[in-house]
Amino acid sequence: MAHDRSQSDHEEMTCREVAEWTSAYLDAHVGEDRKQQIALHLAACAGCGAYVGQIASVRDLVRLLPPAVDSPSESEQVRQAVAAKLRRQ
């Protein structure tokens, strides 16, 4: 999903705006003007730089996780366990 409001090059972004645009920025779903505005803000604001860095790190780590897939045998075992418990009640 591409995000981009028209905003002139000379307007500075607020920390709140950077936070709102972080995902789109990291996914490269922003136009060149917005990308430049965010980059300029990050260069001047250590807090936002740390925030964007943390979000990027979390996203990178999440991508390393194996896909969540239930094998049929696990699902069947759970179903049988629940059915057995219900029968005992």
C-alpha cells in the first residue's frame, strides 16, 4: 500500500508523522519526497532514529521465524485430547 500525501520538500516532519510513516518507509512504499523528508528527520532526531531502527530490527527478526503451520498430526492430537476430556466430564 503506497502512502503519500502531497507535502512540499521544505516542510519538516514531526516525530509523530515519522512514527506513522515508519512501516511504509521501511517497506519502500513512500515517494521520493516523503523518503527524503523522513531521512532528513532521522538524521536530526536520535529518538526517531532509534525508534525506526528498533522497528526495522523486529521486522527482520520476525522474517527469520519459520512459518506457522499446524501439521495434520498435531491438529488431530489436539482434537482427540479435547474430545477425550469432554467425554470424561
